[in-house]
Amino acid sequence: MNRPDEPRRGRPRDPEADRRIREAAAGLLLERGVDGMTVDAVAERAGVGKATLYRRWASKDELALAAAETLFELEVRVPDTGSLLGDLAEIYTDVLRLAGSDNGRAFFRLAATEAGRDPRVGELYRASLATRLAESGVVFDRAIARGELPPDVDRQLMFDWFGGIIVLRILTNVALPRPEDAETLARATIYGFGARS
């Protein structure tokens, strides 16, 4: 054993290794899915040895879960255009651009299929969606204050319907709406959910 004043033997721990491994695993998860993501491929892409990887995650399963967590940490812009129509149109444009990209399609497909297969991924996905809903709460608050939505609007349903279209169409290989369709979709949201009985 080393005395406290003696230098430690071995290479110091690479503080960037965690980030590189997570990013490599997340990328491979999108490209190949859980079954196609291998520890060897993650280690190679991250530029680390397998021993470094296994010191952090005991199994491929744990690593895949950490990679999914990284993917679900997406930052979503919450605009303030002065109107609900403007805010939703910008949010929908961003989501449609993401969903229309190769990585975006892979992300939504992976999230839906793996959430149904693995309850731990399902919980990560639910937590990610809950965070997105909480972040977008300010959009609903401002719209209610301006009289654009009724105070008792079902925020969860209003939030879910657009995402449901994206996931359903990706899973069934139906063409997605285009980013230029965002305002039309925003109007459908407002006139549907904004209706007062």
C-alpha cells in the first residue's frame, strides 16, 4: 500500500472518459439499437480500453441505460413570441426539423420501442417528457393569461398529441409533416384545445 504522502501508482483517471463513453454509446445506440451496440464498439469509438468502460458500467445493459439517459437529456427551446400561435409554431418547427433528420428519426424510434421493452428506459422516457412538459408550462401560463386558452386546459393532452403524431408516423413509416406545416398544426392545436364548451 502507498503511504498518504507517496504518489499513487497507475494512470490517473481520465475525467473526460465518462463523457466520451456516454456520447459514443449514445451514438451507437441511435445507429444500431440496443442489440447492435457492443461494448467493443463503444470502447473503440470513445478511445478507451474495455477495462476503463467496465470500471464505470458493469454490463452492456447498464451502459445502454446510461446512453439512453444521455439521449433523453435533449435541450428544448421555449420561445416567447407574444402569442400562443407563434410559440407553438416555433416549437413544432424545431421538433419537425429534429424528427425529419436521420438521428431524430432514430431517436424517436428508439425511445418508443425501448421504452416498451425495458421498464427502466420507459421510466427515463417518462421523466424526460415530464421535464419537457414542465419547461413548456410557461407557454401555457402566458396563453392563459392572454385569454388564448381556458384556465382548465388539459396541458398533458395538449402536449402529448403532437408528439404522438411524430412517434406514430415514424414507427409506421408514414411521411411526417414538414417544418413548413408547423403553423397549420399549431392552429389545429389552438382551435382544438382552446375551444370553450
